[in-house]
Amino acid sequence: MARDHAGAAGAAPPVDERRRLPRTDVLLADPRLTAAARRLGRELVKDVVAEVQSRARAGEVPADEIADRAVAALPATACALRPVVNATGVLLHTNLGRAALSQAARDAVLSASGTTDVELDLTTGTRSGRGRAALDALLRAVPAAEAAHVVNNGAAALVLAATALAQGREIVVSRGEMVEIGDGFRLPDLLVSTGARLREVGTTNRTTPADYAAAVGPDTGFVLKVHPSNFRVTGFTREASVAELAPLGVPVVADIGSGLLTPEPALPGEPDATTWLRAGASLVTASGDKLLGGPQCGLLLGDAELVRRLARHPLARALRVDKLTLAALEATVRGPVPPTVTALRADPVRLRERARDLAAGLGADGIDSQAVDTEAVVGGGGAPGVTLPSAAVSLPAAYAAPLRATDPAVMARVEDGRCLLDLRALPPEADALLARAVRLAEVPPGAAGPGTGN
């Protein structure tokens, strides 16, 4: 045993590979990482390098590959949000940011991202009305409105109306329209937080014009009409229309929710701002990032004096939108048909053709893929109960998670044990991207289909 030790004494001890790890400052001096630091910020790049170094210390990454791995791991932008391809069949998926902006709106946002004339008259060099071009676009799109105002989301539009018109007074609303608007937020709580009092009338399933008339009095701020956009009540039902509420002698604030400015043939049962204003609504509130297909914002359209009161209320300053939202909104209203509307009006026959072509191409690579008919929905609290004929590529369920890890991520839905790539919300140019993502998805061995190596 002693001889063995003696014999080994002259040999050089093995070098711990982890001691060869390059220092952080050396890695950051790599020209590729230096350039990335200028584009993304030094701290972000340093964090990525530190993560790869940590993996190298764990023996997962060779020391001489740290710089290359760090470069490969750098994000495209300094923002953590990742692009996601919406193959869920939900046109307005709240978790995916609802409406996708049109190219015109994206270009407008980029143009407005620097200094811009958002509150400046370039002719006179003096201050001007904020977002005047976006407001003008809304009024051109909805001639029934005398004036318009924009806040940061649909709930904010109702809060501003309740605060400015009914603080310390009553809002008359049907019990059947006391909705929860998502993520646990409830309309009654929202309105009461403004200092208004709710005067509930009718029942869950039936509220008549007489119920409202009996409740209206000197203390009434306004009557609230809410479109129950994310549920339906069927059977023995009755609701009062805007036209029936208009003669009550108090303002009628009507929340259409999903944001249609004019009637949409694909959704004949969905209310729109033009129709409700013409029926007698004093003020219509709506969301901009739903069926309108624009950015997140809240729209207030209607009587000029009411809109002026809202716009001059102190709370309006806290709820105002930024220049990027105004730019995107104007481009959405003035510009070409946005992606949401295109998806809403998509031809089911063409969707089936696309699904068949995609499935055939993937099947040629040995991937278990089939074209199937399916149904899409509007989502985002719009058109409850309405389904839209669609088509999808059906894959083994094992694809769902790996597709979310591709770049860009692909969000599908799993139904009856299969992963469905629904095409209703996607333009034809997305098909090649979907095919590439499926081919690159790292699914467990054999899960892609017989004879595949994935």
C-alpha cells in the first residue's frame, strides 16, 4: 500500500474542470456579449452569463462552451414577455393578452415610441388636446356619439362614470346584470368602491322596465345596463332594453363589454355602441382589446356634456392612457381590418384546407397528425355560448408542453387526449411556423408517431 502511494506521489493530481471556468468579466468581454449588453443592458446579460456559469459548475456545461451557451440563451429583447402563437381556438385569450394588434397598429406604436405631438399643436407650437386624432377616429367610426373619451381599460371606464355621475348617489342596476368580470373582480364591488350606492332591481332571471321606473328618483345618478358578456341566462327570462330605459328621465350608462363599435354580421346577438346609442343610451362603455381588435383601453362614447364631465373629473388624470395606446387605438380604428375581425370572419372551408395541408406535411415526416373539424370561441368575455366552426391539426397530447417551449412558444389545447392546433385565430402565414415548431418539439421517444426519432 505504501509503495502505491509513493508511486502516485510523482503524478500530477487531476485538475477539477470547474477551476477552468472563465471569470465573469472575461466572459462579458466577449464581443458578442459586449454587443448584447449595449442592446439589452449589462445586468440582463450578466444574469444570463451567471446562469450558464452555474450550470457549468454543476457539470452540465463544458467550460469552453460557456460563452457560446450564454449567447444562445440571450433573449430577443430586454422584456421578459415572450411571443406566443395562439393555437387555442380562443380568439381573445385573456392569458395571451386578448387582441393581437394589426401591423398598422404595431407600426403606429413604433412611430409613437419616441417624442411625439401627443399634446402639441405643431402649427402654433402650443399645447393641444391630448389624443385628439384617436378621439376623432372614434367619432368618425361611431357618428351616433357626440363625444368620446379613452381610459386605461373597460373597468376604468365604469369606475370613472360611477365616480363622476353617481358618487354619493344611487346606481340602479338589474340583479341579473351584477356580473363578475374576471379574476375575482365583481361589478358590485367595483361600483361601490367609487362611493356610489347600488339600487338592485328585479330578479336574477327577470327584470322589467317597471322595476327600473319604480326605483328611479331624485337620488338616482344613472341607470346601468350591463351586457352579461361572459354568461347566458336562458328559459323564463326578461330584461329591459336600452330603448325601454331611455325614457326614465335619468342618464342610461350602457356597458357593452366586448367592444363592437358597429353591428358585426358574424355575431348578430352581440351589442354594439352605435346601436345602443341610437336606442337612447346616454353613455356607452366598452373595452378596446376585445372585438374592436385594438390595445387595452376603455372607451366612453355618448352625450357631449356627460363625456365632458368625465374627462374633466380629477380621476380622469389617473386613468388616462399613454401615447402608445392612443397610437394603436387610432391605427386600429382608421386602419385595415385587425386580426381579431379577420379571425372572426374566417372561412371554415379554407381553414379545413389549411389543416389538411399541415397534417399531410407533418405526416410525411412520420408524425401522428390528423386534420379535424373543431369549434372555436370568441373568448375575452364576448359572445357567450357562441361557437365558430374551425379546423385543427390533431397531434398526440405529449406535444402540448414541448410546443410551449419552442421559439416562439405555441399554445395549443388538449381535448379528448389529443393536442389540437386550432387555426381559427391564426393567419395562413402562421402555418409554416406551426409546422416548424412541431418538427422541433422535443417530445418523448415514440410520442410523435410510429417510426419517428423524436
